[in-house]
Amino acid sequence: MKKNLSFALLLSLSAFSHASFAQQTLRFGVDPTFPPFESKASDGSLQGFDIDLGNAICAQAKVTCQWVQIGFDGSIPALQARKFDAILSAMSMTEKRREQVAFSDMLYVTPSALLTPAKAPLTGDINALRGKRIGVAQGTIQETYAKAQWATKGVSVVSYPNQMEIYPDLVAGRLDASLANAVSAEQGFLNTPAGKDYVISATLVDKEVLGNGVGIGLRKDDAANLKLINSALAELHSNGTYDQLAKKYFKFKVYP
């Protein structure tokens, strides 16, 4: 009888310890191919605004951050499969995505941009784009927009695993343009030697398809982590930490 009680007590303590650990750890899924939001440093460590913001959220909430690297296109299925607790990877909050995940309060707002050679700038007008090859990253709102608005009207929309793989083909002339996040395009390409002959020729705003700001995506039944993240984020705004981090990466306000 005593042995049975001791065994039951050990099981109970083990379950309590596991639950306690789970509450002390917040796992973020991220695709580190979108500078300045998320990328890899030369030593392989993660860097960027989203990384700093996620670490600040964890510090404010007094939990340990764990980062799980994954391709953006597979981030929602991986979230549903519980490979991590939340997606923090410049994910725009669209109505289609809201059908699958719950979003935190807004993190920031940045437009989508058409990136083209400076000597042959294109506009977002369909007559200018017809017959052109436009590169987009898989799983992004830019891919969704280009396929919905352009692909059926004579524009060749070419999908790539991530945005960083698009730039070499753009420079080589295999693409006429790319539709990307404006800040990522500017800081991840235009501000590099390879991007010196390219410009943002148009910016696009479409709340229905392109979303209304970026948020952290969570499973719909995860009310505890949603509350934890929103509470920590509110405090980061209140104590000035958010503004300090934003000024490190952006020359303009990304939070209205």
C-alpha cells in the first residue's frame, strides 16, 4: 500500500514539475529570412526586431524564450501540430489566417512594395505588369495578393521558398520584379551593394488580402499564452521598451 502511495506521489510531483516547466517556457516559431525583422547573424545566432521583441516579451512575462526555426509556409501547420506555442515571424493578420489562428494585439504595420530595376520601373497597374515575371515568397500575403490579383490576368507569379532566394534571380534578370514587405526589401536588399540599381516603384495597401498589421499567431484554444503575450506587450509599450527597440531598426514609426 505504501509503495503504491509513493509511486502515485512521484507521478503527481512529476506531472506538477512538467506543467511548471511548460508555464515557464514560451516557444516561438520563426523563419529567419526577413531582415530586419528576423535573420541570422554571421555566427548563426538569430537577430532582428521580431527576435528582440520576442525576447523582451519573455523577459517581461518572466518566462524563458525558445526559438524554433521553420519555413514560413509551414508555420501555421507546425503551430497546430504543437511544435511551438506561437508564430513570431512578421505574420500579417489577414481574415483568412484568422480562420486558423488567434492573433495577439498588433505589433507593427508596414506596407507591401513592388521592387523593380531603377532603369525599368513598374507600377502596380495590371497593364504594366502583364507578361512580366514577379517573384514572391511562399506562404506570404504578397504571394496571396499576386496570385489573386495578377496571375489570372497575364502576370507570371513565381514562388520561392523565401524572400532571400528571390534577389539573386532578380539581379540576374530572371525576374522583372518582386512583391515583398517594404521594410524588408529596403533593408535586406536595397541597402546592399546588390540592390544599388533597384527601387521600390510602388507600395500596395489592401486590408482584405494584405492584412491590417502584423501580430503573433497562436492556437485558438491557447487563451493563457494569448493573455500572457498581450499583457507583456502592453507593458513594453507603457515602459518605453517597444519604442527603444523600434528606433534600433526603423527611422519611422511602425506602430500607429
